[in-house]
Amino acid sequence: FFCSGFQVAPETKAVMKWLRSIPFVLSASLHGGELVVTYPYDYSRHPMEEKMFSPTPDEKVFKMLAKAYADAHPVISDRSELRCGGNFVKRGGIINGAEWYSFTGGMADFNYLHTNCFEVTVEVGCEKFPLEEELFTIWHENKGALLNYMEMVHRGIKGIVSDKFGNPIKNARISVRGIQHDVTTGN
């Protein structure tokens, strides 16, 4: 995933180590510059192709997660195409990251490929660097959507994988028929 020779900043290494040590299952990265929710893959299968749809084996789950956020956001869910982020209205306020623009080294792709964590990227507003006085409004626009998104952690299959004596099994591989992406149990 990370190219050889690619310099990884110390803080990035620390986050990577943290993600591998704690069994997170859901996360979101907040950015500025647009009003949309993107989901993996952010890096196109064909690096020379820009704006190429690049789904993960868990495409349906990622779309559900992204929609949970977008549908609960008062502006992203607004059907007006004339507003900030209006060019994503016909897509429901969500898009596959690589279909929007392809880049390598993103956290959402790293999390999916190297941990059990599913991450979406939330572009919280069209200003890349909003002014301090705009932050309160941005917070209130995103608060309910963040809470709705966090509740998604309770969707799907959950439980404890144990041996015949009831002892938890560390690093057991869990496969779902039809999805070529396994997850492992935590410590």
C-alpha cells in the first residue's frame, strides 16, 4: 500500500501503530474543501486513470456508511444543486473516493487494507480553511450526522470467537462468503 521509499512522518507512523493495536471498526476523517462523503478506495486500481470508480469488496457496506452520514447532514441531504456540494446531489451526497479523484496513501484505504476499521472521509464544507467564526456552524451541521454515523458501529455481525472452553481466540480470521476481504478478531 505504501510505496517503498515513501517517507512516513512520525505522527503518521504513530497513528498506524495505534490503529493496529486497538481493534477499531469504524472511523471518519474530517476535511474541508467540499461538501460530500467519500469512501474507499481512494486510490484507483489503474493509477494512470483519474476519476475511475474503484470499489472495495465491501462496496455495499461503505455506501451504507456514507449514506448514513450524508442523509443525516442538513446541507448534504439538501436536494439543491446550486449550493456548496450541489454537484453531488444526484449521487446522494456520497462518492467513491477514486471516482472523485485518485490519490495514494489515504487513511481510509490504509484502514481497510491493514486493519479491521472501515473509514469514510467527510468533506465538511467548501472552504478548505474555514474561518474561526464559521466553525460553530460547521460543528452544528455535522453533529447529528456524526452521531448517526457512530451508531452504525452496531450494524452487522458482532460477537466473540472462542474455543470449546469459551476462551477468546486472538487473531481468528473471519470470512464472509461472497466478500473477498477477511477481518480478524481482536486481542
